[in-house]
Amino acid sequence: MQGWLDDQYQAHLGAPIVPAGYRHGRAGRLEDDCRVDCWVRLDNECLKAVCFEVFGSLEAVRMAGWLGHQLTGAPIARAEAVTGRWLAESLAVSAVAKTQALVIEDALRSALAAEEVKGGGC
């Protein structure tokens, strides 16, 4: 691992340059020190791309990047099984970050339930 986040995980951080074709979900609040936007692109029953914008702790950024890497190419059912508890336990995060793992889960679920973005905006 290079520093606090591998390059392979960094690829899953940030909004897509062209959001058309993605589904977008959001959870949390900046006022609560954690807001997460999730972007997923589906291809039949598979997750073609998963990325997160994280406004929170470095641990939250690390969890989201790791999760995006784990889910890209996976069946949608795998994403639907993700829980904040599983995410926090998988990466052995701090007590504070466990709450942020729930925000990541909520953003993912919101994106999975959203309509596909049409055009250039969301």
C-alpha cells in the first residue's frame, strides 16, 4: 500500500466526468462531518463502475475507495448485500468511522435505487 490509499482504490473516488448513464445517490450531511455521493453504472446484472465522492474523514475516503474497487465488475446482488457493519469490520476502522460506513451504505443503496442520469447533469 502506498501511503494511506492504494492507487487501485483512488480510481473509485470522485464523480464521473460524464454522469450520463450512471445512477447517483447521496447520504449524510456536511454538518455531521460526513456526506457521501455514490455513482454506479450498471450493465445488465453487473456493476460496470462504482465510484464515491466523500466529504468526511480519511477513513471514510479509504472505505469508499476500497468498496468501489470490490464492487466494480461484481453482480448487483453483491452490492445489495453490503452493510455498513460489514464494511467497517472488513477494514477494522475506528469507532467514529463505523458511523461513516453506514453513510457509505446509505449512499450506495440510494444510487442502486435511482434512475439513470440522462444528459450531462444529475
